[in-house]
Amino acid sequence: MKRTKLYLVVLIGFVVGPSLSAQNILGLWQVTNVQVGDKEMTPQEKWIRFSEQGFEGGNGLLQNGAGTYLWKAQEMKLSMNDSLGFVDPFDAFKVEVTDSSMQWSRQEEGMEVTVHLKRIQSLPLRMADKVVGVWQAESEDSLAYVFFRWDKVYTIVYKDGSRESGLWYAHAHRLELSLHPWDKNERSRHFKILAGPWKTLHLEPADRTGIDWIFSRRRTFPD
């Protein structure tokens, strides 16, 4: 079961045969649902792009897969060789494909695995991609603003001029955000994301203690 989870989290690299055989799977696809037995294990904003040279894949703006694929058009079977990921220990996927959707299915460790995909035109954005930036506090609190950097470092600036820095993490499957300060004397914070994040971001403490944090997006640092 552990191997299955690891492989599905990395989920995918794939395929290259003759260009005429691969035309119906070429292009950009988003994974919309992954079913493993009776459990759903859908990764957040997972995408795969097939070309005649190979494939690349990722989650949102993060690329985490690339390699080659083998597409057996007559048998409608797809296998993969992800040079950035784990060796695939299972048989090829059986494929059903239309102009706008695709489905893969196979057995993994005695369980039926089904992956649904849809054709898309641009990369989907994860929650983590949308959080990046400067957010000014709108709630009545000592907080002034917070800066979420692309490299997962955050800086909180308080109204009295003091600062806090550490690592931030947006959950891959749930609308949750956590902050982990560099200062070991400070405790980590865990939030549910209630709204946003495009122009506004509303965070509720996961333990229901303390006040909600409400922010508006800034394109410059506040004075």
C-alpha cells in the first residue's frame, strides 16, 4: 500500500511512441479524480503534458515529473518512465480517451486504480500558488501584514515593528495552511482557509482558539 501511495502522489510521467499513434493523447491534461479501491486520492492541481518528445508533469506551477512514455495505440495501453520519480512497478494503464477527457485504469497491489483526466489549455494553480504574495491585515489585531514567499519562507510584520519568520505550508489535499517559525520558542500555527486567496484571504485557527486572520492582497509593501 505504501508503494501505491508514493507512486500516486508523484503520479505520472508518460509515453512516447510514433507521433501518429500518440496524437489523441498529445497536449495538456489535468487529473480530476484518482480512485484507489474505495478511497479517493486525488492530488491537488495535478497536470501532465504529452508531446512527441516525451512528457512533463507537476502540481500547479511546480514541475515534479519528466520522462518518456510508451503508447500502444492498438491495445490502448500506456506505460511510463519518469526520470525524476520512482520506477513504476505495475503494468501499463488501460486507456479510454476522447477529445476532451481520458481515463486510465489498472490493478495495483490487488486494488483497482482509476485516474480521470480532462484536457486543459493552461496550467491549473494550486492553493500554494495563489497564497504567494503580500497580504495586509484587515482584522483588529496586532498584525500589520504577512509576506508569503515562493520559496516557502514567510515574514509576519506586526504594528509595533516586530517581525516573525519561518516556513509556511499549504496542504496538498485540503484547504489548510500552517506556519512554522524559525524561533523554536514560538509555536506553529495551523489554519483553515475559509476564503481566497485572490484578492482576499480569510484564515481560521484550526483549534478554534484566537481570532480569524483576514487579509487583502497588496502589490506593494505597506508603509
